[in-house]
Amino acid sequence: MATARSAWSSFSTIETGCVGLVAAAPCRGTVNRQLPRVLGLLLGLALLSVASAAPPAIAQTEINYLLGFIESSGCEFYRNGSRYDSKRAQAHLREKYELLAAADQINTAEDFIEKAATKSSLSGRPYQVRCGGGEAVTTNQWLRQVLARYRADGAAVRGATTLRKTRDAPAREFSTAK
């Protein structure tokens, strides 16, 4: 005859259905002891994802330049059937950028242009910009030209001094007027 066993005596993983747990411990007790470790691991992973969410420094510099350029351009932006001034357009794109960066979706200035500044996330319709009474062009095309000029001028290397100087007259440099 089998001897009587207590509820907390040795159980095999087959008998208890507790896969991967110590065979001498019942499931409930093991899970309770493992909970702090699991929560610590999840917290660590969450903090790691937040730490990696920021784009590289050069990308942040270029994106901040583009956002400043948009704001000070004086151009008119067309989004989802409505026109917006450059300050409102910049605020909208900054908000989109921050959300995408937090989700670790932005690693380059091109990512910012493509994922945040090209089209509406809701309707899929392309954003357009019109400067100085010229023809409207897509923000994708316009911002890629601005970024190419910024890089060609070496502004990313020279830093904030060049950023301030270039912000003073952005619409003249990149007008959509022909």
C-alpha cells in the first residue's frame, strides 16, 4: 500500500503540470517565490526599452534642426484637408516624432521624415507645404532637400551656432516658389 503523502510533499512536474519548476516545490508556492524575479525582469526590460528609445545624437540634432526649420519657415502646411501655419505644423510633427521615438521607431532623420512628416497616420494622405506663394510640394520632398542642404553645409558638425544662423532665413533658402 502506498504511504500517505502530504499536500506539500514532493510532486513531479508530470503530476503537478508545473513545467520548469523545482520538482520538490508545489506550483503555487514556486510561482509566489518567482513573482518578484519576474516583475524585476519585466521592469528591467521596460527601463531598457525606454533607454534605447532615444535616437542617436546626430539624428536628434538633425531632427531638431528640421523641426526648428519648419517652425520658422513661415510656410503653409496642408494636412487632412486643412491648412496650418508653420508653428502648428511643427508642434504636430514634434508630437508625432516624440511618440514614434518613444516606440523606438526613429533612428535617423530620414526615419523622421518618412514616418512622421510625410503623411497622415489617420488618413494616409500626404502632407504638403507651400512657401512664399509658390506651388505646394510634398513635405517629404521639401524636408529631404532641407536635410541634404543642412548636411552639405556641415551644420551637423558645427552644431548650435550654425543652427541659429540658418534658422534666421529658412523660407528664402527653400522656397517652393519657382
